[in-house]
Amino acid sequence: MFNKARAIRLGALAMMGATLAISAACSSGGVSDADYKKVQQQLQDEQSTNQQLQATVAAAKGSPSAGAASGGGLIASVKITPTTPAPTPTPGGPTPTPAPPKATPGPEYYQPVPYAVYVETIATTTASKYNVASSIACTPSGVFARGQRIVFRFQVTDTKTGKLLTDQDGAALKIVAPNGDESIASFSQRGGGKVPDAPFMWSATWDIPLDFALGAVDYKIVITPKGGASYTWKPPALISASLGEDTRPKVVQ
């Protein structure tokens, strides 16, 4: 296999040989026609050989194989083996599935509402009509048992006036349970007035029927102002059967 450096060295040696031949002929005191033609033929042969070497190197650079020259008796073959780049590994394994487009709020989120509501569902040690009570008292909870009493404590703000709705406004408020039971709310102090600075809030209760299906307590609050139309408020909740998510209060046993 020839490379460029070797080809250049061989070409230079050929030229030197031809030059020496001409010098020797000139130093003998005269050159016959036969000798001159002989030397001239050697020079042409050396030049042809040099050109063949240069062509071989150029062909080796431009193509996978080259073999070459005719006329001077030189046969050269150069083979270049192409290299295959190694595959680039994918970081982290397979490409993940693109996430679905992000949801955007519906127009109802940007509409004015007449009331803002804050509500808690509370466990109580007060026995229900089924004579079932919680073991914890006056504690916010989201899980209950059949037969227990749920206490709903809530505040309602009139968004037009910015004032809390109280018993002095003449409004009627009630809780509507999932089975259709209704409980009228009253405006009273938490803890039955046992704590002097306890807040005043609306409250209503619901005794969970003994045959109530296990699952979510999907309640709502109906607010009817004095001389006005009723407004129904439902607590926002995250509900997904496929993900096993439901943030509503639940009856679990």
C-alpha cells in the first residue's frame, strides 16, 4: 500500500537518477546520439512513473479503491475500508410519550359569582339518631362511617358587598345531602358558646343512613337571600376513576 509521503520520495529518487545519468554522459567528454536518446528515454520513463504514483495517491484519497497505471509496468492497489459510526445511545431508554396538552380553565371561572363559600366537614362525638358517634370531637375530617353524624360548618361572603352573610340578612341556607336529605343551617357560635372568642358560622348536620352506599358524599349548599333567587354552591373536587382520585368526603365503612 502506497501513501503520499512514500510516493513523493520515490518520485524524487527517480528524478535524481535521471539527473545523474545526464551528468555522467556529459562528463565523458561527449555524448553520442544513441547515449543521448537512451538517457532521454530513461528520463521520460522516470517522469511517467512519478505521474503514476501521484495519480495512485490522488485516487486513494477520492475513492475506496484504485488500481492503476498502465504503460510503466507499475500496478498499485489501494483499498479504503469505510468506517460505520457507532449508534448514538438514547439517554434514559425509550422516548417517553408526550404529555397531553395542558387544560385551560373554562369561562365559568372568569364569571362573577354572588357568593364565596368556605366550608369544613367535621366529625363529632355527639351521637346521631342511629346512636353512632365518632371517637374524635369537633375535628375536620373527610372520612366517615355509616350511622355517624357529619357537621357542616361554613362561612358565606356576599361578593357584591364584601360582607359575611349572617342571620340578620334574612337569608335561608341549607345542606342538601347525596340522598336528597335536607338540613336547614343555623348561624351560631362554634363550641356552643363555651369559648368566648369562638367564631360565629353557619352549621348544619346530616346523619349518614345505615344503608348508604360506600363512597363520596356529594353534597351542596343552597343559599336563598331575602327576596332573591337561590344560588347553589358545590365544593370543587378532583375526581378521576382511572387514577383512583376523589377529594370529596367519603363514607368508608
